[in-house]
Amino acid sequence: MKKVIVSVFIFISLFMTVTSKAQIQNQTIDEDIEIPETMIWSIDSLLNDWKTQKYLDLQKDCQTAKDNPFFPDSIYNHRLSRIPSIMEMPYNSVVRSFIDLYSVRLRQQVAIMLSSTNFYIPIFEEALDAYNLPLELKYLPIIESALNPTAVSRAGATGLWQFMLSTGKEYGLETNSLVDDRRDPIKATWSAARYLKDLYEIYHDWNLVIAAYNCGPGNINKAIRRAGGESDYWEIYNYLPKETRGYVPAFIAANYIMTYYCDHNICPIESTLPVVSDTVIVNKEIHFDQISSICNIDKEELRSLNPQYKRDIIPGNTKPYALRLPHYTIPTYIENQDSIYNYKRDEYFTNRKKVEAKQKPKVPTSRTTYYKIKNGDTLSTIARKHGVSVSKLKQWNGLKNNNIRAGKTLKIIK
């Protein structure tokens, strides 16, 4: 643990040496462009969100320089042209400004994201390939979430692919108090691939597709109308929302930096998260602490592999759910399922299954009757006949003594 803390400290110190240059580079962003939200997250926030203090460490064989090398525009232009891409990735001053952001101010963020690519990129590529989409789109979550599966934007978009609640539900992503499939790397990726394919059926232009992914088809259609029917991203550029003006250039810059990071002396951070993992099906309600205790798996690792479970609870009693585990722990889990489900169950699941509502005590209701006195009646015989006391008869009828007369009426309350 001490080793990790020292490494993080060294890395943040490295970041501080390039901050002044980053500030200079940042001034080149046009004021009419809004930088995507993930590009302005602080490194402290990113480290905290990803729990990287525990899982990430600096590679010892990486040659890291303090300064970002300078390259002329011709080099950037040439390098972009060498990326094997169906999508158009032109070079201009706006793209250059975002490359500068990634290679200078956001060097440490790039290093952290590179550490997660071994885990996430194969998931992205599989879904994109299945829908015959450009594999370059695998870097779209870099703009959307900085590869943080629990990221939440100011507008409430969530997960690697930043689905809004309504769009997520439209594409089959479950969201409730315990589960948010928008945070599930696999489910959200396949939903995003379907959404991107649907957008391409509308625009048949990949730059417009990812622009629409950012601001919605309505804003794209409005920009096209205001531009006199032009359907090229760079032609409608000035009619787009500020963030979307920076979105496509940022996407191009992300493809560049994730391909040429070594040329900018950016040192990837080595992740100890398991590259090889597998899933088991859970059919009962289970808490991460139960799994962690019996299988000796760190709970933070469980959270990293299963970010869709918001409260560390898998509600397997409602329907089957998938639990992702490091591959080497699968046999242990299978062999100890009963022990896991029963471990401190009453402590982790305190919600009562059945509760009887306390009933209000019944208050006796009274009924008043009247009795006509007959010859020979006394208060004692009348009281005994109606199951009441003589004193109550006298009280109800205002009698001061036991004298009564035939023909009179007595009030009796029961």
C-alpha cells in the first residue's frame, strides 16, 4: 500500500511540472467551444472515483519525460492520416488544441485511462464489431466518461457511455434503487452500439452520429436547418451547441492520443485489476460483504468488476443477475454458494418480508334501552334481569333511593 501511495505522489508531482504549460495550451481553445465535462475533472476526483490508490501503480520500465515534445502541424496531420479509420479524422487548429489538452494538461488522466484499456477496450470492440460499426468508436467513452463506469454528469447521464435515464430504458438498460445497468460495462456497451447504429441510419455520416450522440438528434437537425440544409459537421459547426463544437475535435484528439501517447512520453499506469474474469448467475439476494468474507475477495475489486450494483446488493431473489469475478475465484464461489448466502444474512438484509399492522384497540359501544316497570318489580330484580348493577340503574335514571313505581320507565345502558 505504501508503494502505491508513493507512486501516486510521484505521478501527481510530475503533473505539477507541466501545469504551467497546460495553462498556456488551454488558452488556445476557442471561447465559443465548451470543453467536454470529463476533460475538466480534477485528477483527485478521478483517482477517488476509480479507487486507483489501491489498484494502480506506475510502470517501472516506462521512460517518462517531464515535458511534452513539440511537433509541427505536419506531424499531427500525418499521424492522424495513418490511423486505420472508416471515420473521417481531419486535422485543424481546433483538433490541435484538444491534442494539446490531452498531451499536456491531461497527461495524468491519459495515463490512468490507458491503464483501463486492457479491461474495457475488448468489451467495446466486441460489441462494435457485432454491429459492424467502426472500431474507432471504442474511444468514444474517453470523451463521455474518461473510462469511469460510475461517472455521472451534471445532467444526470451515467456510466461509461453516459446514458440518460430515458434513453437507457429505451435501449433496455434497467435502473432501480439497487441496479443501474447504465453502469454495467457490457450491457451499456451493447446498448450504445445499437444506439449508434440507429443514429447512423438517420445521418449516414459518422461525425454527425457522434455529434448527435452528444447533444441529441433534435439539436443536429436544428443546426442543419439553420445552415441551409448542409449535412457536413464542419459546415454546421457554428450552429451547434458549444459542447458539441468541441465534441468531435475531442474525439479525434482522443483517437490520436490513445494511439501516439508514447510519442508524447506519457507513461501508462499499470492496473492490477484482473484482465481475465468470468460471470456466475446469482439467483438469491446477496451482499458483496458476504462474497468478500467467504471468498476472500477485496470488496473494492468486486465493486470495480460490478459497478452496476449501486448498494453492494445483488437482488437475485427478483430475477437472475450476473456477478463478475476474477477468473481464479470462480471455483471458490461455486463450492461455497450456500455458505455465502447464509453468512450473516440477518445482519446484511434487515428489510422485513412481512409485518402485521398494529390494530387500534376496540372501544366498547353502548346501547340504550328502556324498561317499563311492572307490579312486583324492584331495582334488584330489574338489575339482575338486565345484567347491570343497582347503582348504575340509579345513576342512569337519577334515583336517590330504591323506590320505584309500576308504569314508570327506566333507562338501561349496555
